[in-house]
Amino acid sequence: MKASLRQKIRVDMVSYIKTISIVMVMFCCSALAQVPTTTEVETINVGVLATRGDRAAIERWQPLMDWLTARIPNAHFQLHPYTLEQMAAVVKSQDIDFIITNPGQSVQLGRQYPLSWLATLRSRYQEGTSQAIGSAFVVRSDSPYQHLSDMKGKSVAAVSKIAFGGYLTLKREMQQAGHDPERFFSTIDFTGFPLDAIIYKLRDGDVEGAVLPICQLEDMVREGLIAGKNYRVLDNQVPDGFPCQASTRLYPNWSFAKTGKTSEALAKQISRALLALPEDHPAAIAADSLGWTTPISQLTVDKLYQDLDIHPLQNPWWKEALVWLKANQQWGWLLIILIVVLNGYHFLLEYRFNKNQKRLLRVQNELNEKIAMLEHAQRVAIVGELGASIAHEISQPLAAIQNYSQGGLIRVNKGKPVTELQPVLEHIQHQVMRASDIVQRLRGLINKRASEKKWSDVADIIDDTLLLLRYELEKSAISVTVSHEGEGRPVWIDPVGFQQLILNIIKNAIDACNQACSPSATIAIELVFTPQQLVVRVTDSGEGFAVEPALLQSAFYSTKAEGLGLGLAICRDVVKSHHGHMEMCNVAPHGCRVEVTFPFIDNEQ
């Protein structure tokens, strides 16, 4: 019995040990199953706008990356500094998970690519306001400029044409004040990032003003990079209590946004982590903020881009026109027909205008030819009237030539030496030249040719004219005086036309003196030179005129029985072609004065 009891105890002990062993094995397996063998960590790429360069961007935002890495399991946040262009490129290609940028770029990108805002940065001023972006227009303290309006025509520097706080916010302020920055300033030097370079260009005198995002000037002063006393901000308009100066209104602060590449679950975790960031945490202090708040409205930014006509959702005018045409086809077709009809009518008017213009030019050319023919006919008529004078002028040198020739023959017949003939031959040559000059003078007067202006001496032309009229003046016992006033100079005129003018005036004066039958008839010719014009004044002691001067100057009107009525009309046209004017008046006690004024016009004009 003892043996069976002993056997039973042995069996129970073995069974108990087996049970304990099985339980321990199961416990160990269960524990081993709950412990992961490896841990996979996902890299989350975050792009940040590096306004002051890569190093400054890393110093400002890397603490936030560390905070997110610590708060979100199995995730490592990698920071990537970008320029404006690089940020737009990675968002377009969706090569980045999240971005941190200013409101201007966030709106620009968010209206074109999948982008969702998670949070807005809170400023560390004014109890964490989210309105903290704008522009400051900075000048040197020793400059004379007090307001932005004083900068017209000056050179300035800015970040980029698409920089929000670095240019666009100021551009909108200026446009609302009625100024276009690209025309208001003489030059705008867009330097790009980093922003510090803009201040240095202003410091070195390369530009007269600088456009900066607000607080950039104060940050560089606090960092000891520049002396604050050397700079001023024009037209400061920030609210009370805001420590930075700004020349524009304030806009929403920087945004944290996710791209279409990232899951909503991860975005939700990051939103919670951003909102949970304490105000005094190193990540908030490094970002110069009091942490993050829920996304705020970007309506003011949208309106800014709309006012500047650069909003990404704005269609070009031709697209808007197509949309309107699709919605209003009947009016669209009517407008198209109206445009076609108006264009056709315009082309018709243009055609008729060109046709009439050619016809007018043709008539004008014919009229000019007829005027030239009338002038020539009048000159020929004058030569006919001066026949006796011409004959007298030519007969004198011919008679002298005859006398000298006879004297020479007498010397030859007497056997005089040849040397005694030299003075005779010289006298003959002189008289031949005199006769030739008279003939040339007549040919120049009666030749039919177009008006040709050149530099001429009006005194010489008057002397030549008086030579043609000398016989008639001597026959009528009329004395002529010529006087000069001012410093004489060559005048750009048509010499033939001018001589015809003077000839007509003096011929009319001779006729008037003959009709007056005065024993002491006189004609006075005055040449007055002023810096601006030449005045030719002819005064006679004749009987004057009894009709209006305008009637005397009209074509085909004459007070002479045999007159053509062309003399004064041609005189008027000659004066008009020289941009001058002619006046006629009676003088006391009797006589007439004709005054012609020629403005000095250079041949280049």
C-alpha cells in the first residue's frame, strides 16, 4: 500500500511539472509575440521659405521639427529651406509633404495645387495676433525723404516682383494712392534672398530706399548687424503696441500647410501637435512666435492679388470674353456682326480718304504749276514794261565798247606801241562784263523754274533790282535811299521770288510817284535786322491807295488800265511761302508804305 501511494505521488508530481512547463512556455511565447522585432521610422519632408538664407531658416524652424518628431511616433521631420521659385516647383511636383511659408505664397500655391492649411503662426506681440505680415519702406536717417511720395524718381531695392511682404503689399498701397511703382521709382533692383543684402545696398548708397518685410530691420538691429539710428521707416502705420514699423497694413502671418501627397491622418496628428506647442517652448521662441493657432481667413490676401490683377484664379480678358459669349450667344453674334460692319465701314472710309487725298495732291500739284506759270508770266510782263530801261542799260556798255574799239583802231593806225592798247582792251573787257551781268540778271528773272531757297544777301538782291530800274528811276526823277539797321546776315530765301517781290513793290511805288506828279518824288528802302526776323520797309511819296489793302492783294484786281492784277497777289504768295506777312498802309501827308516781315528759319527746318 505504501508502494502504491508512493507511485501515485510520483505521477501527480510529474503531471504538475508538465502543466507548469506548458504554462511557462505559453507565457514566454505570448510575451515574445508582443515585443516588435524592428521599428520603421518614416521621414516627413517639410519645406520652408528661407527669406534670410538657409542657415537662418534652419535656426528658426529646426526646433519645431524636433518638437513634431518627439510628438508623433515613428516619424522624423526633415527641414528643407527653399527660395520662392524652388518652393513653387516642389509644391507643383508634389515632392514635399508640408510647407511653411508666408500668406502670399500660400494663397498663390493653394489656388493652383492641392494644398490645405493646418495652422497659422501667432505673433509674439499684441497677445499673439495672427496679423503680422507687411512691408516697411526704409531710408537712411540722413536722407531728406519724409514720406513715400518724396521718393518719386529715386532708386530702390526689393526682394522680388512676387515677394509678398518684400514688395506686393507695398505695391498695393502705392496703387491705391494712385502710383505705379514701376513708373514712380526710377529703378527697382530685385535682389532676391537673403533679405540682409537689401539693407546693405541701402547702407552703401547703391539705392535711395529699400522695401523689406516688417521686423526685418528690427531683427538685424537686435542681432547687431546694423545700427538702428542709421535708418528710418517712412509712413509708419502699424497698430499701437506692435514693436515693428510698417509702411502698409498688416496681413495674416505665416501658414503651415500640407500638400496632396500627405495623408489626412498624419495631418490631423500634426495639427494637434502644432496647437499643443507651449508659448514658452524653445520651438515657439526660435520661430519668434507664441506658437500656432487654427487657420485664419486669407480673404485679405486674395483681395490683394485681385487688386494687382495677379490672382491665380483670374482669367485673362480673352477667356472672360469667351465665357460671356457662351452664356450670351445671341448678343455675342450681334457684337461680332457689329464689329465686322464697323471695320468694313472703316476700311471703306480709309479707301475713300486715300483716293481723295491722292486726287487732292494731284490738284495741288497742278495748282502749283499754274501758280509758277503765272509768276513767270508776270515776270515776263515786267521785263516788257522795263524794255526801255533794259535797252538803256545795255546800250551804255555797247556804246562804251564802240568808243573804246574806235580809239584802239586809231592807235593801231597811228602805229602806236601795243602796250598802249592794253588799257583800251581792259576797258572793253569791263564793259563786256557789265553787259553780261545785265543779261544774266534778266535771264535769272524771266527763267521759268521752280522755287529754290538758299542762303542769300538781301542787300545785294535789292541793289541788283535797283540796277534794273535805274533808267526808269532817272527818267521819273525819283531818288532812292537804302538804309540798314541791325547786324546784317544771310537769309534762307528764294532769291528769284524775293527779287520779284521787291521789283513789284518798287515798280508800284514808281507808278504812284508818277501819278502824284511830285517834283521831289522819293522812295525809301529800309532793311531792319533783328535776332528773330528781317523787316523790309518800302515807303514812297506817291498818292497812296484808295481801296482796302486786301482787295489790292487779291488776284486779277488792278488799278491800272493795262494791269494784269497779279503783282501784289504774287507778292502775297511769295511772302506766305517764306512764313512771313505783308502789310500796306498810307502815310501822311501822302504816300504809301509796304512792310514785309521774314522770320529767320534755318534750312534744316
